[in-house]
Amino acid sequence: MPPSEKRPRGFAAMDPQKQRAISSRGGRAAHQSGNAHEFTSDEARAAGALSHARRREQGQRPASSGADGTLERQERTQGH
């Protein structure tokens, strides 16, 4: 294989379902140990505002979506 063609290794090379299972266990462990960060409404609002401001600076349209991102995904898949 030529050096320019890199194949995924480690976690990236795993089956997506295996990746999901490992990630899920890690998330649960972080919450149980108290290490997982949970955003407050104010923190989430501030992060969203910052993200929208950065997108405006870069000339990108801020994502308009429902809480679960469905509208944005629909627009992307329909090419709007």
C-alpha cells in the first residue's frame, strides 16, 4: 500500500456498533464517577450563542433546528 493511503487503526477501524458500545460504557462510567460535565441551561445558551456568532463571522448560516437537530439534518440531506 502506498504511504499516501492510510487505513484506519485502533478505534477508527472498529465496527461502528463496537465503537458505540465502548463509548456508551465510558459515558456511563464518567457519570457514575462524577467526571462528566452536564451543561446547565445558561451554559448551553451561551455555547449556542458563541457558536452562532462564530458561524456568522465565517460567513456560514447558523443552524436552524429543533432541539434534536432534525431540521438541520433534513435540510442537509435535501440539499437546501
